[in-house]
Amino acid sequence: MPSHTETQAAIRQLLDTQTPKDHAEVPLKNWRGVCLHHSWKPEKPRWGVNYGQVFDHFHRNTNGWNNGCGYHFVVSWNPDNPSEIRVWSTYRWKKQLSGAHALNKKGAVGIRYPNRDLVGICFVGDFDQQSLPPGAASNADQHLIEPLLHLLGLEPSPATVYRHSDFDYKSCPGTSFDMKRFVKKDGLPPEPTRAMLRGRVHHLEDIYNG
């Protein structure tokens, strides 16, 4: 059985080698950006719960969606240590399938079909009632959203990072969700640096079991 030190070393190595691309089993689609959501319920996540599996089970069995979780990634955070997050990639990301996370009910012109064109990312929590903790937001940006956009040949901007409410008459991802953390001006590096964050993020976890 590996020691705690060996386990931490393995996690650090995964952070340096695991990327969203590692979890796609087929060539990447021509995605045009990301769409951010909140789960609304639960209000706060419970650390240790696999929300990737929870959402996948609900969407398959309650919504009747054969491709499972409507999002491409699910992000949870530790209420006792908000800098610690977990990220799950879903079957839709692995197979590069359209999402089931946003309909263009507002008739937005730039992105007409958000399910087809945008990668859906859901943060666990109700961000009408609270803000996403800064540490969790920084880690999600550093280890998922920014690398994902770069993988797709895109830069973080209002033309590539969207709210669910840009397309639907909802508050999602919440009235207290700070989008500025994920839409940065050119030339300004994200803070804190990757070195400061290393070891605080659990590697991307495959939730699809076949």
C-alpha cells in the first residue's frame, strides 16, 4: 500500500500530465467555447460524494437521456477547504457528443446552438445564495477552464466563456457567480500561479463505466 507521501507525489504527477484531452476517446470537436452552470441543489456540496455519478444517474434514469449527464464536466469543492476541488469528465466529453445543458430560448445570435457548440461545465452548489469560493474558482480556472480553452485553440473572453443565462431565462450559474474570474484580459496571467495550486486539485476522474 503506497504511503501518504507516495500518494501525494502521484497526484502531483497527474496534475502535470492529465488534461481534458486525456479524457477524450475520439478526436476533438470544433467547440466554440464553454457554458458555465450551477447545480442549484445541493446548496453546498458534500465532500466525498461523486457528483459526476450522481448527475449521470439522474439524467439517465430520471430524464431518460441515453448519453447520461448533460454536462461535459462537473466540478465540486470542499466546504471545509474551498481551495480543494474535484473534476469529473463525463461520457459526453469522452465521446465528444453534444451536451444537454442549454437551449437558446433567448435567440442569442453568436451561439445559436449552445448544446452543440459549447462545452457544458457545472459547478455544484447554489450560487444565487453564495459565491463560489475564490480558491475553488481559481483552481477550476487553472486546471480545467483555461487549459480546456487553450486545447480548443481559444482564449478566455466574453466570446468563449458563457453563462447559462446568456441563452435561457434563468439566473444560472447564479446571481453571485463571479464570471470575471473566468474571463481575463489578454496579457494578464491568472493568479495564483499553478505552482501555488499544485497538490490541491484531485485529478480528472472518469465517471463512465461502460
